[in-house]
Amino acid sequence: MISTRHPVTLDLVLLLTLSILWGASYTLIRVGVATIPPITFIAARTLIAGALLLLWMRLHRVPLPRETKVWRSFFVQALLNSVMPFTLIAWAERSVEAGLATILNSASPVLAFLGAWLITRHEPVTRRQLFGVALGLGGTCLVVGVSALRGLGRQLVPQLAIVAATVCYAAAAIYGRRFKGLAPAAPAAGSLLIGALLLVPLSLCVEQPWTLRPSSASLMALLALAIFSTALALVIYFRLVQTLGSVGTTAQAYLRVPIGVAISMVFLRESLSASAWLGMACVVAGVAAMTLPSR
């Protein structure tokens, strides 16, 4: 008799793959913005990833909504989930190392939970979750405080930009609850395409990309980021939400931190201070305490 149980091993492999793809994105951004300005870099990222997701939806016959009200919501989601956070992180990583950006940005589940608890109040809060929030916020402060004090004028503002991007991701997670009736790929593709419509003209006016001479490494990083760490990663994410559920899928939030830091250390030869390691441990433990099921 053939078992109908879903292959859990495949889900775990996909979960690890998703963590690697999103963990690697910070290193790819760091390489990309070395010779491509941040607005142009993110405009190209959203355009390529949005077009690929749209193609994926067409192949799988997943329709895009046509209601004006829904597209207005996509516009807000684009601002919160791609235009502002993508650009802030890309700008910040011109001076902030990829490993630190990975740690700082990993606190988004903590901030999303905190915002949902304070604003929507739709779920009871346990002591373990509050402990996880405290650990995550404390770890973020450790990373920002120690690194920023070494070069107050140079490092503090970019690191705060990454924290602001983390707040945007948290707000996007809360705002994204209104898309429950849609296919999960629809708000992702719609918001990315709107993000491209906003960023491409801005890039043409501000950075004049036709005058750039990007390196081959930056171009390869851009393509890898758009194709694998954005479009493919979102397709995997949508599948895991259906099979592992939202709680199981959030495991990538604390898997991607050590993976992202390790990738930046191997390929960019970065290093972390002792306090940054402690901050990373606090953030990972905090997110795990909030998202792991009680049983």
C-alpha cells in the first residue's frame, strides 16, 4: 500500500534551501552595490524577480486580481516589503558588512510579533514569546551598539537604516494579513512589479544607469539575487506555507542567520566581534522561542 503522507524530507530540504537563498542575499547585495548604485540595483532586482514570478503564475495558471482596491493594497505592500526595505539595505551595505546586516535584519519576526500584539491583539501572548521578544530586541541592540560606537558618523546611520528596513518588513507581515483570500504568489508578484514601476523611473532620473560601468561580479550578483534569492525563494516559500504551515516555515527566520553570517565570512572574509556573536545568538534564540511550537 502506497503511503499518501507528504514527503517531509523534501520539505526539510526545501526549508534549508530557502534559508540558504535568503541568507546569501546579503552577501549578494554587498557584492552588487560595489559598482551598481542602490536604487538602480533594487529597481533591476524587483523588475527581474517580478517578471519571473508573473511568468511562473502564468505557467501554473494562477490569476492576478483585477480589482482596483486590491492593487491599491499591493501598492502599500510594495512600499513596505520591497521599495523601502530593499533600497535601505542596499544603501546601507555599501558600508555595513553583510554579516551584520544579516543579524540586524533577522529581528523582523520579533518586531512583527510585537507590532501584531500591540496593534491587532488577535492572539494570546505567552511568557515564552515575551522572553523571545526581549532576547531578539536585546540582541539587535548589542549588534548596533558595539559596532556603531567604533565609527559613530560612518556606521550608525547605515545600521539604523537596516533596522528601519526590518521595521518595514515587520509592518509588511502585519499588513499582508489582508491578502489571505488570494493565491500567495499574487501579492508577491503584484507588489514586486509595482516596486519596479516606482523604482525604475527614479533610477533613470537620479542615478542615470546608462552611464554606469558595473563589474561582472556585480552583474552576476544582481542576477543571482533576483532569480534565486527573490523569485525562486518566494516560490519555495509559498509551497512550504502550504505543506509545513506558517509556523514551520518561520524556521527559516533563525536558520538563515548563521547561514548568512557563514556565507559572508567565507566569500567576503568578514569577521564578527564577540559582542556581535552574542547579539546573533540572542536574536536566533529569541526568534526560535517565539516561533517554535510548544510541542
